[in-house]
Amino acid sequence: MSLAASGIVTSIVPFDPTYGVTIVASIMLAVIVLAMVFFAVAPLVSDSWADQLSATSTSSAAPSAEPSDD
């Protein structure tokens, strides 16, 4: 009877669950690393990203203040 039961289990789960968890964790780690690399490289590639990151805080200025056109 155990032989038939093991055949049913192998047909339901065609791979070892440890491999499944490892694959999912590896994919999640790769996505996180790619996101970190993207945010590290984006300011070097795009001028608008560099401008947004180097912008100074204007909390002390009036909200309607605009830079001069000198």
C-alpha cells in the first residue's frame, strides 16, 4: 500500500519542495539585487534622476516661491 501512496504523492508534487522554496527565494533575491543596482545606476545614466537626488530641501522657503530667471 505504501508503494501506491508514494506514487500518488510523486504525481501531485513532481519535485522536492526544498527545490521549490530555493527557486522562489533565489528569484526574490535576484529581484531585490536588480532593484538595488537599478537605483544605484539610474542617477549615473539619467540627468533627471541626478537632479532629483541632488535637489535641496526648500522647507524654509515660502511654498509659492519660484527661482529667479536671472
